[in-house]
Amino acid sequence: MQADTAPAHSATRLADYRPYPWKIEQVALTFRLAAKTTRVLSTIRFAPNPGVAAGDLVLDGERLGIVSLAIDGAALDPATIAVTPAGLTVPADRLPADGFVWQAEVEIDPAGNTALEGLYMSGGMFCTQCEAEGFRKITYYPDRPDVMAPFRVRIESDLPVLLSNGNPVAAGPGWAEWEDPWPKPAYLFALVAGDLKAHPGAFTTASGREVALNIWVRPADIDRCAWAMESLIRSMDWDERVYGREYDLDVFNIVAVDDFNMGAMENKGLNIFNSKWVLASPETATDMDFERIEGIIAHEYFHNWTGNRITCRDWFQLCLKEGLTVFRDQQFTADMRSAPVKRIDDVMTLRARQFREDMGPLAHPVRPDSYIEINNFYTATVYEKGAEVIGMLKRLVGDEGYRRALDLYFDRHDGDAATIEDWLAVFEEATGRDLAQFKRWYTDAGTPRLGVQEAYDAGTYTLTFTQNTKPTPGQDDKPPRVIPIALGLLNPNGDEVLPTRVLEMTEATQSFRFDGLAARPVPSILRGFSAPVVLDRAPPPGERAFLLAHDTDPFNRWEAGRALAREVLVTMIAEGAAPAPDLLAGLEAVATDATLDPAFRALCLRLPGEDDLAQALHDAGRTPDPDAIHAGRERLARALAERLSPRLGAMIADLAVGGDFRPDADQGGRRALRMALLALLSRIDGGAEAARIHAAAATMTESLGSLGCLLEAGRGAPELAAFHDRWAGNRQVIDKWFLIQPLQARPEAAVAVAERLARHADFDWKNPNRFRSLIGGLTGNHAGFHAADGAGYRFLADWLIRLDALNPQTAARMSTAFETWTRYDADRRGQAAEALARIAAAPGLSRDTAEMVGRIRAAGADPAGT
Ligand code: TRP
Ligand code: ZN
């Protein structure tokens, strides 16, 4: 690493973990809410932590104005103890050894809190975000997840709705009190106060507890809550049926907030959501939005057990709750909708985000061992790969073993702050399996590449696999991992000769034999994407097309088409080859096969994205040219459109959905296929049909899908203007308007479109959703963002510098658009290096962004890229 990129901020290491010397028996908080001067009074009963040597009282605290401090009722003069911008320390010799009551009154400024962490204001309401380390901006506290306590909270405010964690216990004019009986870490604390309305619901648990459900929103949004409520009820029911987990309070509240750094937050009994993931109606939300809302509601609800009742010992264990909860929400969505379609969707996301991360300068293990800013580790690796690792575990121990292990986990660790070692131990005990080698999935970064060789001789077929993982930053040595390889064998006539079985690969090179075969079989390897690896295999010609037509595993059927399309595109882009006829024929056969689920057909028609192709070219040892990639992909799309053209019009008409709108897999699948076909047709008719469909659209899926087709065809200005007028004032829809323009602009126009939109009166850049729509729309336009003159890089750098001063967390996350910069040609690398250097040199750059940019720039020391 170069000297000027060395982090100025210090790292926290897993190896340095020490238990806290004190435990907390009870917390009582009083909030006197005022926009600029909120007073927070805390009374905290500390006792010695059994088994841990006594120590100083170290409390975290940032940006707190001290009004008074006291121990056991005696005032403590802050001048006599160490108070720093990060917290305070009371030496052990000033503390009663058998415990004491700490009291503090501090003043904070919610209105001035633009970082959206701690207590802040959004649209006139007070709200909180404490994960990971936001509670320290509310009061002095041991802000670490292994310190758990019951909380009692009193809120004083004239606002009509006053909410906190747990159950409501008392209220009067201008105040309310809440009590949360379940010990919790501070990151799960929440408070909301505002002029809100509730969409009510109810749930009776399996053991008969009546739970009052409420979704709280601003009055204008009250008619867009029904779907979120239905989703919540389905989630509660599913967790009882599938995991045996019941809810444990009398109320469950969800609040929708407009200004929010991430998707949603699982605070005990009081989930807080980005309003984007709550509010939905057929006219304003796409099918994708409905599915995501259902999944995120489930995710946060499922955290009540996997995260809250059992939490993390420290933030290195983040995947303990996030990987598991993502895995659970994926299972839920698969059950509610189509399991194969969900799997394909998840793998596409995994590859686009996690593989990209794992192959670049930001690669880190599912359980990292060091961080500078923990907010930078809420990553695709921790979440999505963390979920994949659990899927592999389940595949290895079987469904019953998994269930026994989970029962033991809940039983043994309820109320604990646990570790990955605890998690693996319950699997070892419940199933008798040694997981020492499996643990490498948690500790070793990087995506393994799986090579395959086959041999056939006299009825015996042998598959030999090799595994190999490239070095990642800070980890050169990659010993072999356990890789579950789900395999099926097909006869050349398309019948299955060997139904799916799971091979367990544990060595660097390993062979598996299959005897008694009548003919050389066609292998279907890694069915269901049984492990998060890259399959490096150049199959015999025709094999992918054969599997696209015949594989009985829907995932691998899709995968065959996808891999074939990727290969064809790489040769089209790199060698100017023509679109391969067997690909076109295979896609045509799937697209027109009415026996297949329309959603599946839509997925098969989706060509690999441009970023995916850039990675494929890079892997093949070539320098990706973004313009050539765009042009090549466009040529293939046109060829496919022409091939299908005699039938496109009729298919699009047939797929129109009549009757009442339902946001289910069935209708959504039809609309998805219809829009995929419309995108093809637009390449032939210049958007004529898209304009007609747009004018008549009754759903947001079709309105937005057809508008995107128009933009890609280089038209759509009047429709964009009308769309804006119609939806002015609806934040979620206007966000979409900001997103699709740079995203679906022709590459050569993309930066100019983004620059123009950045001057639009509605571009409220301090709002994370709006910022992500516009800036993320540009960075999602591969050839547009990677414009040869560097304009995309400069635009992003300018906005990151500006946002960082207000909201470091969101700025740092968006800097990942640069993580692939070393893939490209010397000119682009030079432009990116300059933009990154400019960010790194910005005065007052946050720790968040400094860490990210430092790691991203370090890749430049190795010009071949990582
Ligand atoms: N724990 C949240 C989840 O369910 C994510 C989260 C972490 C978060 N930090 C946040 C949400 C900050 C909002 C703001 O995945
Ligand atoms: Zn989560």
C-alpha cells in the first residue's frame, strides 16, 4: 500500500476481543424531545460481570453535550475523568466494586443529524438508527452487542404518536412509557415520535398470545400499507410453521421513514423501514417492489429470533445474524412464490454483487477479522455469501440434520451474544459431523474456481474436479474447502440416468466414478447452484444448448443458457463473431414454450449484464472495452428480436393480464415476460408498441417497463414529462423517474442526463433514496459510467465528496462503483485513479469513505488487478 493511501484511522481486530467487565441489570431512559435540543436522561444499574476481572467503566459517547453525570447519586465532575470525542472512562478505583447506578443527562441535536445515525429527524418525525454504533450518539453507554439489558423508556413530546421497544406500559398527555422485558444490546434500541397513522392488524401465536400489529406511516400514505401488513402476517405464520419460532411481545410495530441509509432495521418490537420497502399500491409499485417488500418485512421479522433473541458477540460475527436471516428470508420467498425462480434471482444477485466484491480489492471473509469502520462491512459477502454458506451446510447435513441443529441453537443460545464457533458447534453436536474444514468458508475470502475433467470408458464415467482460489488482499494461502457439488447425469436422449446427488469435494483434486452406464452421459454440475463457486468448464460443443433444452434441474437449465450467452457474447465482443445460431434457437425454444413458467422464460431471455461481461473478458485475460461490450450485447439482443419477430406481437398481446391486480408470482411472471419481449420488440419497431403499452398501462410494472424501452430506443421525452407530472409528490415513484433516466440512457448521453437531473428542483440529494436513484442509475449504466473521457468518474467523485460531508455511511457504500477500476484500459485507469485520489484528499473525509477509497486504491499497486 502506498503511503498516501494508508488509513489514518485505526483498525479493530477480532483477536483483540475482551469481555466487558460490567454487566447491566436495568436501563431507564427519559427523552425530552426537541428538534435541536433533546435531553436524554439515563439511569443504568451496573454490576460486576461474573468471571471477568474488574475494570474501568469505559462508555462510548459521541457528539453528546454533558449536562450532568452521577454515580450512586453523587455528582461526577466531568473535568475529573477522561472525556474524549469517542467516550469517557471512569477509573475502577472510583467505582464501588459490587456495582453502582450510573446517571447521565446529555443534550443532542436531532435536527442537525444529517448522518442518519443515532436520533435524527425525517419529515418532521423523530426516529433512530442504532446499528451498528449509533446508540453512542444518544447517550453514554457500552455500545457493543455483548452487553445486553432490559430497557424502560419514557418519551416526553407533544407529538401524538410516541413509540419505543417492547410493550406500552403507561401514557398520558405529552408522554408515553415503554418496557422491553427482553435483554437486548443497544443497537436494537429504537424510538419514534411523530404525527403518524396506523394501519392495524392482529396475529394470534400458536400458543395463544394476541399480538397487536401496526404499520405507522404519515397520514397521506395510509392507503399503501395493506401489502406490508399481509406480508408481516405471512412471515409470522411461516416462522412458526417452519422454524417453530413464535413472537414474544404484545405488540409489533413497523414505522416507515423517508430518510434512511439502508433498507430496514430489526429493532426489538419496533422495526423501522425505509418507506420504499413498506409503501405499495398497484399503480405505484412494481411486481419486483411487491416481492422485495414481502421479503424485507420477513427478513426484519425473522431477526426477532436470529439477531435479537440470539445476537452477536461482536461485529465480526455479523454473518451469524445476517447470513442466517437472509437464508431464512430466501426460503420464505421460495415458499411463497416459485422456488426455482427465486434461486435464479438470488444467484444473479450473488454474482453481480458478491462475486464482484470477492474478486476485487474489497474482498473479505464472511467473518472478517479486522475493520476500520464496521458500517463498511454490511456487504454482499456478509449477507449473501453468508446465506450461501448456510445453504451449503444444510445440503451437507440434510434437512433433518439442519432442523435438529437449529432447534439446538435456539435452545442453547436464547439470550446469548453468540459466535460462529457456537453456531458450528450446534451443527457438530446435532449431526456428529466435523466442521473444521467447513469453517474455512467463514474465514477465507475469495471465490473458489472449480475445474472439471471427464473420462468415459466401458460404462464407467469419471469426473475429476480441481479447486483453486486466488489470493485476496491480506490472504495469500487458500487451502481446499469442502464443496458440495450437486450432480445429475443425463442420457444423450435427454432422460435422467442419475438423479441429483451431492458429491462432497474436500481435496484440491478429487475424482468421482459412476459405473454401469449404457452411454457416455451429459453431466449437469452444480445443480441449484449448490456452492458459491465459479465453474470453469469448456464443455463439448452443443452441450450447453442440450442442457438448456433438457436439464431437469430448472436452475441448471437456466444456467446453461446463461453460460452459453456469456460465451457467445465474449466471442462476439472480442472477435467480432456473429450471434451463434444454437443460442438463438435455444432461447427461442424456451421463450415460446408455453408449458414453462413465464417468470422462468423471462429470466432465460435476460442476457448477461455488461458488468458481468466485463468481468468475463477480464477473466479471459482481455481488457474489457465498455463501448464494445454494449454494442455486442445490443447486437445479440437485436438478433434475438429478429429471430422472435414473427411471434413477438402475438405473444405480447396474449400475455396481457386481465382482471384484478394481484402482486403474486403468477401475474408478476406474466408481466415480466411481457416486458422482456417488449424490450426485444422495441429494437425492431423503435418503441412504437412500447409507447402504446405505456399509454394504457394500469400497473407500475408496465408503466415503468415500457418507459424504459422508450428510453433505450432514444425517445420517450414526452412520456417522461407526463410521468413526472402525474407522480409529482410521490417520493417512491419520483425516485424511479430519477433512476431510469441515467440507467437506461444511451451510454453516450448518460453522464449528461445525470448532470441535467442533478440540477432538477426535485433532486433532494440529502435524501439517500434520491441520491442512490440518480447516482446509482448512472453507475449502473456500465458503458455510460465508464465513459472514455472519465466524465462518469468525475461526476461520481464530485457527488461522493459532497455527500460524505453530510452522510458518510451512504457515501462510503456508493464508492463501491469504483471497485472494478483496475479492469479497464490505461486511460480509464488513469481517470479513475485521479478521481479516487481527489476523494482521498478531500478535507475532512470520513473514516467510512477513507477506508473504502483506501482499499480500492490499493488495488492500483498491482496493475493486473486482483
Ligand atoms: N440489520 C439491518 C438488516 O436487517 C441492516 C442495517 C445495518 C441497517 N445497519 C443499518 C439498516 C443502518 C439501516 C441503517 O439487515
Ligand atoms: Zn438483516
